[in-house]
Amino acid sequence: MDRKYWERIAPNYNEEIFDVLQNDKSGKIVSAIEQVASKQKTVTDLGCAVGKWIPLLATAFKQVIATDISAKNLELAKEKCKDYSNVDYHRMDMSANNLTVIPCDVAICINAILTDKLKKRINFFHALNICLNKEGVLVLVVPSLESKLYTNIIANRWNVDDDHKEKIKSVEKAFAIARNIKQGVTDIDNVPTKHYLKEELELLLTQEGFTVERVEKINYEWKTEFHQPPAWLGEPYPWDWMCVAKKN
């Protein structure tokens, strides 16, 4: 997932990309943001895409710094959120080797660290630290590797979804999984995407100078994974990881 990918996907972002805000029925992410929000604080939205979280942030914080790798995404976000005067937009690659940022009191990063390139992920996690003031709070959401494997096991064992089953049975897919799974990289819609273990996430943030306050599951309905999930398929539901951490 590089800049060209996001520029290409931007016009159809709402149709192509999973909507975390809409599908988090529990409201855990919104609640985590509201708990640290203040009209005296600044917040940065890292990987803001087309601006789905900006209305919430703009009404809860003094100022919003919205960043994204895609210029087209930022144009769409500006148009969508033109009524909010306290939002500044910056095209920025958070995985770049050299980065100049405006430190804020709070940072949110919702499914933005997805690249299959290790060096870029290392840079992005380092950027999480430098974009926050001392004792700043990070609300981070990432895809769960445990959930991805769990979903694939169900698809294989119970033939839940023929389309999904055929995809993961193909020779090319099997090779890709075998090659990349040690790094937690597996495909979403044929795009190599980084997924994270809970313990891995805690370790990465600790190494970057954060104290992890909590890690929670953001559960989604089974229809987000399968076209027609059977009625018996219930808990545990597929999930992303949400981590709330404080910069030391």
C-alpha cells in the first residue's frame, strides 16, 4: 500500500475501504476519543483518508491536524468537512525516513499502519511518538492477525463462504500466506496487508516510548467477513485491536 494505491482508490474510498466508524457498533473507539477530548487540546488524525473521523474530532478538540498520504483523499476530506474551521490538512507520508510534524496532545490512527513493508512500519511507529507532546495520548486501531486466522479457519473447516474458501485455497494465495504470515502480512481483497498480534502491538508501542494503558477488541459482525454467514456463527466475532497508550 503506497501513495499510488491510495490516490487510485480515493474516488471510490467509501465503496472500497472498510468503514471502521460505521461498523464499530459498540462505540468503543468513539468512547476512547471522548474520554481524552478537550476544547483546550489539539488532536492529529494520522491517515485521515476522506475525513470520516474529522467531524467528531473538530467538535471535541480545539484544533485538528488531519494528515494523509493521498492528496485526493485530503481534497475529499476538505470538501466533506468544509464547515469545520479548526481543521488543518497536510499531505504527509508517516512512513517516510525524514518527517516534520506538528506535535499534538492526542493522536488517533485508525487502520492506517497497513503496509507490508517492514521499514515503512518501523518509521510509522516512530512517527507516532514524535507527533505527540509529552504525556500525549494515542488511540490506535489495527487489524488483528488472530482474527484473520480465526476467520480463515472457520471458512476452511465449515465451508462457510465458497468465495472466501476458494480464494484462500488457491496456490498463489497459499504461497503468499506461507511467505508473509511470519510477519503478519495477509491479503485483504488481494492487497498484502499487515495484521498485528496483541502482544506484538504492546511491544512495538513500548519500544517507541509509550505506556500501554489498555488493549481492547473492536468487534464486527460476521457479514463483514462472509457474504452469507450462517445463523449459528456467533461469538467470538471478528475484531480489530484498539490500543490506548500514553507517551512517556
